[in-house]
Amino acid sequence: YLYPDSDHSVQLPSRYPLHTLPNVVISPHVGGFTIEGQRGRIDETIENLRLILSGKSPKNIVNLEYEY
């Protein structure tokens, strides 16, 4: 999502009209960058590595058929 300025028009992050819903606030990706968030991502990565190494499926697998 780019905030509009003199060089850019509004570019929505998705082809789905989520921005039209009254209970949705769209923020730039950096809005979620915190120390706690970083720790959470590291913990999730380590957990996924443990799952893979133990022969299990990792969490949050991307489904390319659904494009997410």
C-alpha cells in the first residue's frame, strides 16, 4: 500500500475490496514492525524448523492455488 503523494496514486494491496469494509484499517507493512513481532517471527521459524526436522508439516503453508 502506497500513500498517495505527488508521484503516486493510491495503489491498493489486493484485488479484493477489503478497503471498502467499514471495520477495516489498511496500514503499510512496516506498521507491524516491533521487537515483539520480530521475536514472534523468529519463534515461529524455529518451531517450523523443528516440525520439518521431525517429519511433520510446518505451520502457515502458502497455498499457491488460492494465491496466499
